[in-house]
Amino acid sequence: MYPARLPEPLSARPKRRILRLALVAGLVDGPIRRTLLGIAQVVMLGELAVNRALDRVEVTD
């Protein structure tokens, strides 16, 4: 039903988005920067949670 693991291009996309968000955050100051860094942190925590859940799933044929 679900693939055992995501293809490489799909699994690499969120990391690039976080990197772009961090680069943009480096260009701005003040509350906007803190907001962007907070969003990037929430995205990274979500990615960690998904990876942990996928590690616990047993794939059956």
C-alpha cells in the first residue's frame, strides 16, 4: 500500500526548503526573522517526527 521508503528526490526536498527559509531569514531583521526561524524549526521537528514514525512501521508484503 505505502512505499517502504520515499524516492531520493522527494526525501531531499524538505531539507532544501528549510535551507532556503534559513537563507531568507538571514537577509531580514527583527520579528520577521524570528518568525521565519520558528517556522523552519517547526518544519524540522515535523520531519523528525515523521522519520521516527516511519522507523516504527513494519512493511509487510
